[in-house]
Amino acid sequence: MTSWLPTLKTATPEEGYDLAVKLSRVAVKLTQPDAEVRDRLRPVYAEDSDALIAASQVVATHFATVAAANDFWRDKL
Amino acid sequence: MTSWLPTLKTATPEEGYDLAVKLSRVAVKLTQPDAEVRDRLRPVYAEDSDALIAASQVVATHFATVAAANDFWRDKL
Amino acid sequence: MTSWLPTLKTATPEEGYDLAVKLSRVAVKLTQPDAEVRDRLRPVYAEDSDALIAASQVVATHFATVAAANDFWRDKL
Amino acid sequence: MTSWLPTLKTATPEEGYDLAVKLSRVAVKLTQPDAEVRDRLRPVYAEDSDALIAASQVVATHFATVAAANDFWRDKL
Amino acid sequence: MTSWLPTLKTATPEEGYDLAVKLSRVAVKLTQPDAEVRDRLRPVYAEDSDALIAASQVVATHFATVAAANDFWRDKL
Amino acid sequence: MTSWLPTLKTATPEEGYDLAVKLSRVAVKLTQPDAEVRDRLRPVYAEDSDALIAASQVVATHFATVAAANDFWRDKL
């Protein structure tokens, strides 16, 4: 079986950011496994600025981890 | 007696993520030890996007710790 | 007089987690020193999922500190 | 195609701060891709002090990452 | 003039925790310099579990900094 | 043109704390550039304990960064 998270290593900072977004969403799926419910919630919170900022906060926390795991992509410079 | 947390070491990032989820939930159990109450609360907050995002934030914080403990699983690469 | 926090060192990750819980609660006691008030608040927030998740977030932040202080209990492996 | 995030390296702390702001906003765009909706939400949350503080928190988290990536711009001193 | 924060160094973890509490409160004073207003707010939020947990979160964040500054008081062990 | 953030280096921990406060406020200004609106919001949130604690949290996050940038002012001891 393929892992959804085989590594924290990414080729670029942008891909690292995308991975941070993915890491944020997986926890939501684990708490609310029903895709139908999540689809129902999405349009509501996507119009709620508090929820948008809170979601951005989770991405920021994961991005810190992914960036550290990649040594901030320093070898790309 | 077996410890619920014998180590922060995991074989893969995905298992590290699962451990972060576990670490998040144990604190809830310690504050609300009554399983019946937790079972009653779960369906409510699982449909509350604010709660889902907040839960994801806790996972993100624990995942940072677990990832650091595993040196970001760098030796797997 | 004995200190309530003589060290951040713990024998195991599980004891480190318990210390993180303790560190979370002491701040509440310092802000609300009246045990009677805290006893009155506890049953209310223990049934409030937002509060339970927020409390878990505080534990996560302290656990990161305790884990780092113990070098993630790496020498136990 | 040009990446929106080619590097975390910036010439100065101020540019690093600007990058942190950018990192905060991209997550919002990914959750709410509709620019029209975002334009509608902006004036509301820009007058909501809770939202302003929460947005500042996200910037702070990203700034920590960017600052570490730049070794705190120590070589500029 | 004496500084309210001459150093982050403390003799013990417990004193480090007290410093973290102090660091949390100073920011409140800087935003609301009027002691009379703060005195009026205190009894209200001291009975609000959400506020108590949020205040504990701020202490946790500062404690992480103070603990790192003291190398986790490792030389005391 | 002078930068508002030429460096993260400060002479003392207290100056580092002041810088953290400044870093917190700049993000608010960038989201709400209208000084008149900010002046209108200030007295409201300065009497709202939740907002005061949230603002203190942002300062705590920035202070962690500034403290690390200054190697916790260890050479001052």
C-alpha cells in the first residue's frame, strides 16, 4: 500500500507548502471521516474569515515542520 | 503495565502523524475521563468546522514534536 | 520547601506528557487561585469540546518543551 | 512557470516579514480560491479586531520559519 | 533605571515558569495600560474557562522560550 | 529609506520584547492600513480580555523568534 506521507522531503519550498496544506487537511479527515459531511461544511467555512485564518494557522505550523525537515531548502540557493 | 507512549520514535512519517493524533486525543481524555460524555460530544464537534480546524492545530503542534524526535525521518531517504 | 517543578527531566515520554499536563494546569491556578471557582468551572468546560481542544493545545505546546528538554528520550531507545 | 515561493531566503528582515505575510495569505487563497468572495470578506474582517489579531498570529508563525531559514539575518550585522 | 527583564536566565525551572507568567502579563499591560480597566477585567476572565485556557497557552509559549534560554536547566541535574 | 526592521538584534531582552510587540502590530497595520479604523477598534479590544490575551499570544510567538535571533542574550550574562 502506498503511504500518503512517505517523506517530509520536497524538491522546492512551494512543494513543501503544498505538503503543509495536505498535512492540515488529513487531521480534519481523521476527525470527520465522512466525505459528505466535509463537503457540506466546506462552503460554509470557506466564507467565514475566522475559519480561513484558523486554517491558515494550521498550515503555518505544519510549514514550519516541513521547512525544518528540508533544512529550509538551503541547498537550492 | 504497558505504557501508551513508550517512545516518540516511529518507523515512518505516516506513523509519526498517527502518533501526533494520539497525543492530541489523550489530553482530551485526561480532561474529560468519562467516555460516555466524549462519545456524546464527538458527533457535535465533528460537524463544527471551527472545532475540526482547532483539532487539526493540536495535531500540527504534536507532529512538529514527533518529527523532530525522529530527526524528520531523514535516514529513510 | 519542595518545588512543584524541580526539573523538566522525566524517565519516560509518558511521564513527560504528564508533566506537560501539570504545566498547563498550573497557569490556570495562578490566574484563578480560588479552588472553589476552578471546581465550579471544571464540569462546564469538560463538556465543551472547544475548551477540551484548547486545553489539549496547551498540553501540546508544553509537551514540545518537555520533549526537547529530554532530548526526545532518545537514549531510551 | 515561475514559482510563487522559489526560496525562503530574503535580503533583509523586513523582506522576510513581507514573505511571512505572503505565506499567510496563500493558505487563505487555497481554501477560498474565489477572489470575489475574498474581496467581500476582507472589509468585514479588517474591522474585526479578533480577526486582525488572529491574522497577525499566522504571520508571527511564518515569520519564525522565515527568520530561521535566514539564520536570523545574522550575517547582516 | 532597573529593567523589568534584565535576563532570561533563571536559577530553576520553577522560576523560569514564573518568568513566563510575567512575560505573558506584560503584553496585556502594554495593550491596556490602564490598571483600573485591567482590575475590572480580571474577575470576569478569571471565571471564564476559555480565557483561563488561552492565558495558559500564552504562558506555555513563553515557557518554551525561557526553557530554551536556560538550556532546559540541564546543568542542574 | 529607513527600514522599520533593519535587524532582529537588540541590546537587551527588554528591547527584544519591545521589538516583539512591534512585530505583532505591523501585521495588523498591513491588514488594516487605515489608521482611523485602527484607532476606532483599539479602545474596544483593549477592554476585551479575550483580545488582550490573543494579542499577548502573538507577542509571545514573536518574542520566541527575537530571543532565538539574539541567542537568548546569553553573552550579556
